[in-house]
Amino acid sequence: MTSNPCREVNLKKPKARAVYITDGHFIAIRDALAKEASGRDVRSGEMMQCFVDLCYLTMQRSTDVRNLQWADVDRDAKIIHFQP
């Protein structure tokens, strides 16, 4: 292909956020991932909490965190390399 078909697509810039998630809201969301509505534990709850923590602490999109490979983790340097 010699031309970019997306060049003609116009996107609307999202509004800037005035408020970010509070610590209380984040903890409530994180806690809700571990329990069903009935109060029973969810089998994948701890893994989902770990996933949400990693997204939050690294400020990465969930897709970037899901696509991580062990080759992207440098344990000696204590660095995770994200590929945008």
C-alpha cells in the first residue's frame, strides 16, 4: 500500500481530566475484584488485584501489561521494559 488509509480519519481530542481517581475509590475497586456480589471469594481475585496494581503503579495501559513477556523484565536492573 502506498498511502495511509487512516490519514483521512479525524479524531476528537478527549477532554482533559480535572479529577483523578482517589485512593479510596482505587482501593474499593481493587477490593471488589476479589469478592463476588454474594461475598464469596473469586478464584482469580488475587491475580486481578495484582494486575490492577501493576497497571496503576507503572501507569501503563492494561493492554501493555497483558502483552508483557518475561524477556521484558530485567530482574538484575529491576526494570520492566514496556513496548508501546
